[in-house]
Amino acid sequence: MSELGMLRESVRRFAREVVAPTREALNHFPERPLPAGIVPGLGELGLFDAEIELPLLGVALEELSKVAAAPAALVLTHAFARALVREAGGGRSAALGGLNGHGLFACPIYSELDLSDDAPSLRRVGSEIELDGTASLVVGAPLARVLVLPVRDAGGWGLVGLESSEPGVSVGEALLTLGMRGCPSADVSFQRARFPADRLLATSPDVARRVARRFRGAAVAISAGVLSSSVAAATEYAQERYQGGGAILEHQEVRAILGRMLEDLALCHEASELLSREGVPEWRALAAFLRAKERAAHATCDGVQLLGGNGYMEDYGQERAMRDAKQAQFFFGRTDVARQALAGAVP
Amino acid sequence: MKHFDPEAFTAQSEQSFSQMYPALAALGRHRPQLLKDYERMLREARRFRREYIEPHALDVERAVMHDPEYVAEGAIRAASEYGFFSTMIPRAFGGGGLSFGAMIIAMEELGAGCLGLSNLLGVHGLAIATVSATGDLGAMEKVCRLLTQGERAGRPHLLSTAITEPTAGTDVEDADLLRVARLVSEATPVRGGYRVNGRKVFISNGSIAHTHVVILPTDKKKPVETTFAFLIETGTPGFRVGRVERKMGQKACPAAELIFEDCFIPESARLNSKPLPGRAIELVLGATRGGVGAWGTAAARGAFERALTHAKTQRLDGRFLIDHQWVQIKLADMQRNVMLARASYVDAMLSNELFGLSLLASRNGMSEIQRLLPQRLLDSAAVKKVMTSRRAREGFQTAIDELADWEVDTASAHGSAAKVSCTDLGMQNCHLALEVFGAAGLRHDRGIEKIYRDAKLLQIYEGTNQLNRIELYKRAVNRGATGLDLTPKPSVAAEQEVQP
Ligand SMILES: Cc1cc2nc3c(=O)[nH]c(=O)nc-3n(C[C@H](O)[C@H](O)[C@H](O)COP(=O)(O)OP(=O)(O)OC[C@H]3O[C@@H](n4cnc5c(N)ncnc54)[C@H](O)[C@@H]3O)c2cc1C
């Protein structure tokens, strides 16, 4: 079996045997504690390793997301934040990133990372930097060793990498979010806190842009996984649910909705495939990325609809898919903001 | 470029009644009392929203997430201080005497604050509408008295309406589909009354209501001919509440399973009417689907208002969001959706007043009498006797029978059109608003993701948006369609299934 096939199999097994039984608890985070086995299990699969190749990561994330997207979001965020640190380069970067396989990385992955409007401000004071303000919704923060945060540097942009244990770093309570519950996030705040200057890893937002570009495929894999589970559940339900004198799958309107969901799933898979290829023009890659995430978010709403009242209940998983896919649409920021960047590209 | 000036900005929530409802304001020139009722209701609802709903909505939701059995007692008490549980009860029965339309206007306002809390009040109104549509004014007076007395004591007597069964949701929303429904519940006639067996599911307020308006056939093999409404009290032996659902949203309003096991109810529990499938149910749904339209509008508006506030205070790329053209266009689109949705449910509301359930209440001069007589007289035994007399009941039934088909169809068509349009626009605005918010919108504490979760329900209940399209086809496209092809065979091409 190929490396990819082996990884797919082991992730599937882990998702089925370890993640699936804890889904309810995950879904109720932070009202209920995080199930203990998930994070170590992801580590054992090698999903937090620095060496993991992006296509492999994508496959793992899709398989995980078919069962629960929250652990996948945690893995993606870690890999992405770590790649940001590596991309920034420099000595400090090596120190933070060097401890392979140990300690999670966190970052505000749902924000436009190259913009820093609501980020903490940075001031240079002699050989130190001073941070003030709050980084909102830092994904992974309650569990992380390393926090990777955009900051506002006198109107410009900066990227800092800090250990969460450093004095002056204050990680807030785990936040309740629309989707991906069970992937803990928190606000990280600073009150004019001083750090050694090497914590400032980069000052050009191009770093964030470059890394986000590379990770699009892995992010779309999550949308694809969530939607594929929603389509499968809706199909099964439509075959079994009797209404209007037959299985609802016999009603043409139900078929039309399910058909559209499959069109959207195909679109997600095409995007995944396109994004795993080298040399794809930037405009095509970005277009596929935006479209797939957006369509998955809409299609999972239909997944709820096809189950009627049951779709609205936690028991059937469709409502979770709807919330997770909407949240996944925000990986690397808003669709409409990114779309602004798409316009102007010459095909 | 001119930058955002907070001083020069007039927010939507400050809009006057006539800005929000120009059609109703125009109508009010001819019926000033109606206009006064509507305006008063908007004022009251706005005050309740500001004083209670906005400050508590998120906390109530967190409380239910923490403890699924949590009941929003505080909200129930506060709403009863405002009289919201009895607003649309006739004055002769001790209520506020306002029209269904006035209640609908309140639903938009309250729903823009919290759809879940608004639903808690609104489904109670659905039950009153259902009871009133049977024309059993004796039962109506009994329920209404319980209700208004309880409300005055700060403990409103809550109602639920139970139609949906585990095996029949869409099928019990339409008389044609009902013929092929697989029902599990029945009120079997026995000496002195009925023995009820079966289950109802997803019943809003089911776990907190004191009286349940349960829709049941006396012979489940002939549901169209034998379905009636029954009043069943909580605590009746053989009746219990089953599971309380864990829902995606609208958490302030519980949805529960009602279980009946050899539950005996007396003859008097059955509301005295003709079988409900057909006219009576169509009239109720024509009215209440407009109400769901108001909630769709509320979702659209709640999303819009929150996006607007966010856009005025947060920056993107160095500028306030509201100084970005794409955000301005989105806000305009959201406002446009609110306007469109509102126009749609106002049409439904007015067609209900002109041709539907609300017309019946006024046709025999009831509403005029109630408006003119002082409360003291309305409470007298003589008026009660007249109101609950056989003649009054028969008069009501005659009024139902005398409605022309096109009148009922018109009210139903507008109800279904509003239900689908408004709830779709509500969801659309949630998507738009979340884009304006960006990552911040994913947080519960910002209040916008809650609307996204809450609004989805509106496309499902009171007949799914698919069923309501079927209704619309029958009422407004092909009025000759008596039953749709119920077991359509998929085309040959479609039968070649493709597995994902
Ligand atoms: C939170 C909540 C509160 C509720 N409150 C109440 C309440 O207070 N009282 C009450 O009685 N009920 C209540 N309901 C039930 C609600 O009215 C039903 O869920 C709704 O009517 C749909 O029925 P169903 O869930 O059985 O879905 P189904 O009827 O099984 O529908 C499943 C899917 O099939 C589609 N479908 C079904 N039949 C057809 C057809 N013939 N042609 C095309 N498509 C079709 C539907 O559109 C849907 O997409 C509530 C539901 C929820 C979720």
C-alpha cells in the first residue's frame, strides 16, 4: 500500500474508533471537557509532525472531517501556524519550530492573516518589543505551546511567535463558536507586555499570503470531508424516510436538492485536486478555493433540510455539518475580501 | 473620500412605523383603529426587546447549552408582564383583543432580538389560532380564561400545538398527503370519551405547556374524515413528555416529544367542529405561515442590524468596514431583503384579514361589539352566554363554510409565499452578515452566529419550504390540482443511481 493509502486507512480507523464515540462531547465543548484521547491520538498518527507533506495532510483532514471536523481544524491550524514560523525564518523561528512533534502551534486561522486591524499593537522599546491589546479567536490557543499572531506594527504588519507560558501572555477562556466545537480557541491578550525583540518573526504580510496559498488544498479538504458526510447521511435518510406515499428520494424535488449537493461535492473534490497540483495559475487556484468553501457551506444547509426536523437535531450530525462547513468557509478569512484580490488577476 | 460619520447615521431600529410599514400606514387612513393597534404593538414589542430580550438572549442560550432542561422562566414572567401571552385573545375572553396582524408585527420585532424567545411566545399564539379555527367558542373561552388568569398572576398558562408524528411531518401538513400518511397516533372513541395512544414529536413548548392542542384522528385509517383537535392537560394519566430535543438553535424554546399510552380523555376534550383537514387547517396555516414569514424577516433584520453595528465599529485594512464599498452594497442588499420579506408577510397578514381566519373573527360583528362594549360588560355572564352559545358556534361554522374557495386559496397562497420567501431571505442575510463580520462572527458572544443557527429552523417547520411550494402551486398556480401525484416514479435516467 502506498504511503498515502496507509495514512488514509489509519486515519479512517482512528476517526471511526476514537473520534466517532466522542463526537457528542466534542460538539458540547466548551460546556463539556475535551475528550482526552483526541489530541494524543492525532499526534500518534503523525499529523502534528513538521515533515508531513501537504497532499498527505489533505487526505488525512478529509478523512477526519467525514467524522468530525473539529480535530481536523486543530491539525490544519497547527500545521499552518508552524509553516508560518518556518517561512518567517531566522534563529528564533528555528528555536520555536525545532522541537519536532512536541507542543501545538496556534493562530487566528479564520482571520485575514495579512491584515492586522483588530490585532494587538506592537511597539519597539530598545531591544524589546511591547505588545498591547487582544488577538481574537486564536485557534488552538488553550492547548498550544506556541502562539503565532499577526500584530499591528505602527500601522504596518508584523508576525510574532511566542510561547504561551511566557510572562505577559494571557490566554483567555475557551470560546464557544459556531462550528468546529472541540477545536478550542481563545482570545490572547497583552497589557503592554514586553518580550525580547526576536519574538517578532516577520514584518512583511507576504509571509502569511505565501503560506496561506500553500495550505488552500488542505483547508478545502475539510469542507470536502464535511460535505461528503452530509451527502452520505442525506442520501441514506432519503432512501429510508417514508413520506408522501413513498421514500422521499422518489420525490423529484428531493432528488434535485440531493443532486445539487453532489454537484457541490464534486466541485470540492475538483478544487482539492487542482490545489494539489503544481503550477496552477493563482487566479484559478484562488477561484476554486473560494467557490468550494462557499458551496460546501450552502450545500450542508440543504443537508439539514433533507432530514426535515431531524436535520435540526444534534442526533443526526447534519446540523454539525452545517455549522462546521460555514466555519470552514472562513479559513484564511472572508470569501468577499479574498474575492477582491481575485479581481484584477489577468487570466 | 468621505468617511463614516456616526452622527449622520440613522439606524434601522429607529425607523418609525410608517417607514417600516408604508402599506399599513396607508391602510390606516381608512381604518385608524387598526393602525393604532399595530403601532401600539410595535412600541410594546420594541420596549420588551430592548429591556428584556437583547440583554438576556445570549445568556439564556448558554444556560440551555449547559443544562438542556433549563426553562427561560425569567423571559416567560417578563413577557406576561407585558401581556404578550394574551394579546390576541378577544377582550370578551379577558385578553388584549388585538388582531393576529398586530401579534405578527410584534413577532418581527421580538424575533429580531431573539428568534427562540419569540418562538416561545409565538407557538402559543399558534395554539390559540388553532382553537379559534375550530369555532368551539366554549372551549376557546375556557382556554383563554385559564390563560389570562395565569398571566395576571405572572404564571401564564402555556399552550402547545401537536401535529407532527415520528412517521409523518410533511404528510400531516396537507390534506392530500394526509391520505397516504402512516400515522401512529389515534384517539379511539370509548365510553365517555377517547383513549389516546401514540406519539407526537418536535412539539414546541411541549415540555413546558400546561395545555396541549393535540391534532388526532379518531380512526387513523381515515385521517381526512376523522381528524379533530383535542385539549389535553399536562398531568393527565397516560400522557407524559418524552425526550426534550437537543436542537441546533432556538434553544430558548424547547421542542419535546409527547407520549400517549392509553390516555383517557373525556368527550369534552374534543373541540366541537367539523373534521379539521380542509378549510379549518388551511385557515390556520394561512394565518400562521405569515407569522413564520415575520420571523424570517426578523432573522433578516437581526442579521442586518448586527452587521451594521459591526461595520460601524470595526476596521478592515485600515478603514471602517462601512467605508468599504463591498460592505455598503452588502448592507444595502440586506436592507433590501428585509424590505422585500416584510412586504411579503404583510401581504399574507392582510390577505388573512381580508379572506382568512382573522376575517371570521370580525365577520359576525364580534370585533366591533368587543371594541365598543366596556370590559365590565364583556366580563358579564350574559356576554359569556352569547359568546359561547350554540348559535355563535354555528354562526362561526357557517362563516367558514361561506368563504369562497378563492378566498381561502388567496390567504393560503400568500401565507405559503411569505413563509418560503421570508425564511429564505432570512438565511440569505445571515450568510451576508457573517461575511461582513468575518472571524468575529463565528464567536457566540457576537450574537450573529446564533441567528444563523436559529433561522435555519424557519425553513423546516410550519411545513418545510418544499411543502409550502407545493401548497403555493395548488393555491396560486393550478387551483384545479386536487392531489399531486403522490408517488411519483423517478424517470429512467434518474433511476440509474450514482453513489457518492
Ligand atoms: C424545532 C422544531 C419545532 C417544531 N415545533 C412543532 C410544533 O410545535 N408542533 C408540531 O406539530 N410540529 C412541530 N415541528 C415539526 C415540523 O413541523 C416538521 O419537522 C416539519 O413539518 C417537517 O416534517 P418532518 O420533520 O417529518 O420532515 P419530513 O416530512 O420527513 O421531510 C424530510 C424532507 O423531505 C421533504 N419532503 C417530504 N415530503 C415531500 C414531498 N411530498 N415532496 C417533496 N419533498 C418532500 C421535506 O421537504 C424535507 O426536506 C417542529 C420541528 C422542529 C424542528
